[in-house]
Amino acid sequence: MDKPASRPTVACPTCSARSPWSSDNPWRPFCSERCKNVDLGAWANDEYKLPVETPPDPGEA
């Protein structure tokens, strides 16, 4: 017999707890509303930044 399909889980980006990746989890990929809000606060406080490489100044050649 075939095994029943298991629900996929993902690691919460905030606390790393495993949470289901399904429509039953309204906060996915987060495990809870708290973790979702912690992440949103980090974005609002500019805690996430992409590295920027400063282009060379054309006058410095």
C-alpha cells in the first residue's frame, strides 16, 4: 500500500521551529503570529540589508 502523504514542514525564519506548510497555518512560513510580527519589526527597523558594493568613482582612475 502507498504511504499517506505527509504534510511538508518548514523551519520558521524567526525561531527555527518546524511548522506545517499548508493553508491551515495562516502565518506560514512562520510558526506563529508572534514570529511573523518579530520579522515585520526587523524589516521596519532596517535590520535586514543587502550588501552594497560601492562602484568606483570615475574621477579616481
